[in-house]
Amino acid sequence: MDQESIAEWLIGEARVLGDGVAVVEALGQRLVNAGLPLWRLRVAQRVANPLLSAWGVIWRGDDVPTRDYVVPTAWLDTGTWIGSPFQYVTEQNTSLRKRLTNLDETRDHVVFHELAAEGGTDFFCMALEYGDGTLQGTSIATNHPDGFSDSHIALFEGLKNPLAAAMEPIAMRRSLASLLKTYLGAGPSRSVVAGTFRRGELSVMKAVVMMTDMRDFTAKSNSWGEEALLRALDQYFEITVDAVHAHGGDVLKFLGDGLLAVFPVENPDLAPEACGAALAAALEARAGLAGLNEQRRAAGEEAIDFGTALHLGQVTYGNVGSPDRLDFTVIGETVNVTSRIEGLCKVLGEPVLVTGAVANHVPNGLRALEPQTVRGVAEPVPIFAPE
């Protein structure tokens, strides 16, 4: 197998695979068949996402499975990225060759030392240029005692453009899906990518709705500086979102200092599971708040608090908005009742309130409170709080 046949495969069959792992895995094997003493192949891609800097795929020519990975934005400020070969080739639009023997502890980047410690002997990295002008990184490494020959490097370098052609559409789809998931949540983003929802098209589902709201936010807005306020919001949202995701919920939107999440009920038999998951998420967020406030007090910062309400019922969801601006949301009586129940958290002195609709599916761990009159609901609503 020569360079030309690999290039034809990359711009043909590989380009439409739609799977970065499959492309990199098959490319690694083709390079081995072409005579490269290949031990490690890595392709990294920038991501258009404020929370993630990149994703990539690593193939190894041994029994280690091919894997993909994501890199948080904060990683760009660490020594893992700063001074790395990938930073160098993507910022300079060039290539880099490095023998992994006789490395200098003070001058050579940590990635070279890590590869050498695993038995690597030679490393080559180059930039891939995409149609939008962005530069991505890819590298090969070997553990052969003689390293790569110049012909090995030339073969791989000659595949730069075909490899970019194969990976760019995958990277674009990955970035789109990642960005939509960040702003819409996992479930809605999949539906939007699939073209399920158009403007004005609404669907109905049963779900547990969760709403949270930070306590005394208005007062804090007047007395705290913007930086301190945004830091507190980020901390509060982080522990809440992590808890929702950990228990299978979707965060649909942030409402100022509040949050709206749903735990879909796929069929009636799964209502107890969704209700239990939503309550577990609410309690986990409270536990996270306790730990967060310990850290804030230790840093000389004021503690924060928030209320959480859970209600089960039918919701209508979909895209609403103008011809050139849409918002994905859920609406309906269930959402309205959840919002009003959350407002009772402060009145009743309870951090978490659960309606009877949810409590009916959670047999343990809740205590009944006095039913509450809720605007828009004819009968008092049964209310429960965690033990």
C-alpha cells in the first residue's frame, strides 16, 4: 500500500465515514501496512465551544484500544499545552521532528519525556489546514530502535491534505453537536441536529421539571461587584448542572439566576425512575452547595443559597421565536406550577420542595407539608420536602 492509495482512501471512503475514531484507526493500520514502524498516531481538532478547546483520537499499534478524548478550555493555560509540539505546529503552520533520545530535562517539553518513558524513540508532528483557515494538529511516534526514516516522514507528510479532507467534515459535525449540547442540553440538541424541530413545531411529553433560583440575588447584585457575582453564579450553576447531568436530566436554559431542567418520562412505567433521579439530583446539588460554601467561607466570601422545586406533568417543547432567531424551550402548566412552587421555598423555609405528583413515585425520604394554594391551580397543591 503506497501513499497514493492511502490518499485516495482518505478523500474518498474515509471522508464519508463520519467517525473520527474509525478514520484514525483505519489510517493507522494502513500506515503500518505501508511500512511505517508506527506505534502511536494522534489527530487533534479544535472545537467551536466556549467550554472545550479540542477533541482528538489516539491510535496505538499494540493492544491498547483506539480512544477519543476532549480537552477543556482551561487546559490551554497549563504546561501541558504551553510549549507543546501541537501548540508550535498549529501556531506556526509548520512541522516538527524530535528524536526521543538524550532528552534535556529542563528544555524539552513534558510530552517528549512521557513518550520516551513509554519506549518512544522518534516523533513527528504537523499542522492540518482546514477550509476555514484553522490549523489542527496530528502526530506520529515510533518505538522502533532506529526511529523513522526520512521516507517514512515524507510518506506521512504527503498525506497532510488528504487527511485534512477526511477529518474536516467530522470536526465540523462534532463542533456543531458539541455547541448545541452546551446551549440546549443533550436531548434537545440531538433533535435539532436531526432536523426534528422547526419554528412553530411543538411536541408534548411527560417530564419532571426542575427549577432553581438563587436566594437574595437582587440584593447581591446591588452590593457585590460584577466579578464576584458572576463567580458565584458560575459556582452555583456548576454544582447544579453537574448534579442534573449525573442523574440523566437535561438543563434547558439559565434564567438569570435560575435554572430550568427536565427529566423526561419516556413511558408511564418509568415515572418512578425519573422522579427518583430528579430528587437525587436536587439533593446532590444541595450537598455540593455545602462543600462550595465551606470553600467560599475559607476564601473570605459570603455563602450562597438557592431553592429547588420539582413537579411532574405534561410539558410542550420545541423551537419558538422569529424567522431569524429561535429559542428551544418548554412551556405549559407544569412549568408554571414548578416556578410558583420554587417561590414557596423561601416562604416555607425549605431548600427543596416536591409536589405530590412527584412524591407519589418516591415512597421514602419525604415528609408532607401543608398543601399550598398556587396561582392558576384550582385546588391546593400537595407539597413535600426531603426528610
